[in-house]
Amino acid sequence: MDKKIRLLQVIPRLDVGGAETGCKDIAQFIAEQNYFSAILCSGGEQIKNIDQTKIKIFKFSIHSKNPFMIFFNIFVILFIVLFYKINIIHVRSRAPAWSCYFASKLLGVSLISTFHGTYNFNNPLKKFYNSVMLRGNSVIAGSRFIFDHIRNNYNYSKDIFLIPRGINIDYFDSKNSNIEGLNSVRTRWGISGNNFLILLPGRLTFWKGQFLFLNTLLFLKQENLLNNISAIILGDDQGRTEYREYLLDFIREHRLEENVKIISHESFMPSAYNACDLVLSASIEPEAFGRVAVEAQAMEKPILASNIGGSNETIIDGQTGWLFKSDDEKDLAKMIIEISKKDKIFLKDLGAKGRANVINNYTVDQMCSKTLEIYKSLV
């Protein structure tokens, strides 16, 4: 008889984001397989979306990078592992990974990590700090880009499991019955019904490319090409209020108020995708995976993304979406104009191919099933 999996996932916070959504999806999937599933975090927005009758949530200051807290958290994890008979720890961030590493060594519990980013390093000490993500029994890379990053930058000879992140294709579906009407969303946003609408989703931070996009819109305005184009920048500043104000000041200074609006939150993202004509991912640094590109394809929407990181894998250029030269506002502007002139039948066919691409490669069920196989091999 197979030994029962008793899983503890550890993540700093369960806010909105790729790593956090993946953690939630795995927790739910494991619980549905009748295994014990728990998450240790310091809180977060997504906790309210978790059925805590099936998934145990432990809240503690696991997000702290303070060395004393990292040391103290070893004992927090030891207690949880012993009391709840945990046999697999799955960690998704570096600071808690050190606590998890020592706890797993002390108790002989299997440790698995998911490498969620490139974790920039500019000195040997930083690289050593990052290396904790490779000290467990198994490592998951969420994209070929991350897989290659690990191989090229760390002395790691063990197997790396390449498991692309997955999304819920029933939720991100243009036929989802809960989707708000296109005109209703546009009216709520204050967008003219006939304008070509571009949606740039993602938290407000410089590397996500919001400022690049505003400069692109300004360039289009100066070229007198912005008359029938509107844009929505959709994302929370997560406390980065100065950056948000900087973007708003730029919009006011260059009189772009009629063309672009910044919206902090949209409770049902499928409605936001459905209301636009083009989804944009303008990151100027590589996305480890890039959920926006995959969600847009699942919604059968045209996607335009910078040609770095995970988007190079998830988008088939010219067939399920397009790639533009990263951090190049003129190339981005050229692509926007070209796409805005595309035939509707062509765009519909592209959308269908995009959804097929997601169904074949990037579903949450595929991600969870492959991860479960690793868990089974460890117990």
C-alpha cells in the first residue's frame, strides 16, 4: 500500500501572483486526492479563497529575512512537521527555504523546492543565499527559461523537473457564464465602445513595463496614431505608491487621460480579458513563466509580449500571439498598430489556436498531476 502524502507548502504570503496561485492550486489538488494538505505563510489575499475545512493554514512570520527569525522559524516548522506528521515540505521562496532546509535535515523529511525566478545575484554571498533552493531532494523549474538558468548559473548536477505552470482553463474561458458583458465592463472603465482596447495586467512595478507602455502611447500620440486606441493598466501598487503617482503624473503631463487609465483591481479577471481587443505583457526583465500570456491565450485573446523569459515558450509567435523586442517602445508601437488592423476572422482563428496551445501544455491539472508524481516518489 502506498504511503500517504502529508504535505506542507511554505510560501512568504498568499497574495495575488504566479507562485501564490500555484501554491493554492497544488494545495487544493492534494486535498482532493484525500491527502493531508497544509500551507504555512504570513497571511495574504488568497487565503479567503481556500476551503480551510480541507486545507490547513498556518499563519506565522515566515516571510521575514531577519536571520534571527529565519532561525526561529526552524522550530516553527519542526513543530508543525512533528505534530501533523508531515512527510513532504514544498518551499517556494528563499528566506523560508533556509528554515525548511534545516528542519528537514533534523527530521529526515523530504524537501522539494520550486524555483520561481532568476533570483538576481551580484556577489558570491547572494549566490550562496539563492542556492538554498537547490539543497533539497528535488527541484521544480516552472519553465524552460528557469531550467536553463539553473543549469547555466549554479553547480547543480541533480535532476531538475521541468513542470510548466498551469492555469484553470474552465475559469479562463470566454464561455464562462460569469463573465460580465463587454460593453458593461468598458462603460465601468470609462472606455469608448468602439475604440481598440489594450489591457496591460500585472502588479505596478517598473520591470513589468507600465512606464515603457506609457512612452509607447506617447509616441503613438505624437505620430497621430492614438485616436482610436484606448488602454487600461490593471494592477495593484502593493504599497509602491510613489511609482503609481509617477505613472499618473506622466499621464497628466502628456495629456493621455483620454487614452489610458490605471485601475487597481478587477475582481473577475476573465471579464477584464473579455472586454479588451489585445492583451499586453510588456515586462523589461524576463518573466519566469508569465501567466498573463497563458491566461490571454486561454481566453482566446490576442497576446503581445516582450521576447524574453517564459513568453518565448508559451507564445507561438505569429500563430497564438506575437513577440516584440524587449524594452523597445518603437517596436511595441509598430506591433500595436499592425495588430489593430488585423482582420477579425484572422484574430478569431489566432485565439482558437491560443486556447488549444494552453489546453495541450499549460493546464492546472497537468501541473498538479506531474507534481503529485514527484511527491509520490519521495514518500
